[in-house]
Amino acid sequence: MSGGSYDYGHLHLADLAEEVQRRALGKKNWQTRLAFARLLSLCALAAHALEWVDSGDYAAGDEDAPILAALGSQAADIASSADKIRRAAEALVPELAGEEPRG
């Protein structure tokens, strides 16, 4: 199997990125549009990797690097939030089971 678990949606993102980049030239805000095209390209790469992982063509975790690249500076914030949620959940599990919370 070669991808397909998301109907090759990454191709639509890649096409959109190319079209936004092409149309950016001559626009007053061309820098903003080119930056957005770059983001779309990174999202297309992440979506491709995710699709291939979920289709069984790539190993689990192979999607992480492209997703983190697309998230850019937001990746650290998301990782920090996820860690806080994990620690809070770990503290709640013993309490819900009637045990003393872990330190």
C-alpha cells in the first residue's frame, strides 16, 4: 500500500502552496504570501508523512519530525503543554484510585 489513508490530501496542500507562491509575485504583500506558501509546503510534507504512517508504509513516529517542522516555534509550546497534562494526569490516577498522590 502507498499512502491513501487520507485520500492523498497532502497533494492538495502541495498544489495550494505552489499556487499561492506563484500568485504572490506582484502583490503588495508578497512576503507574507510567500511565508504562507512555505508553511503550506511544510504542512504538505507533514501530511504526507502522517498519511504514509497511518497507511502502514512508514514506521510509527516517522511523522514526528515533519510535523514538528511544520509547527515551528509552536512545537515547544505544545510539548510543554502536553508534558504538563501528562504530569497532572499521573498525579490524578492514584487519587482517583483512592491512593496517596505521587510526589
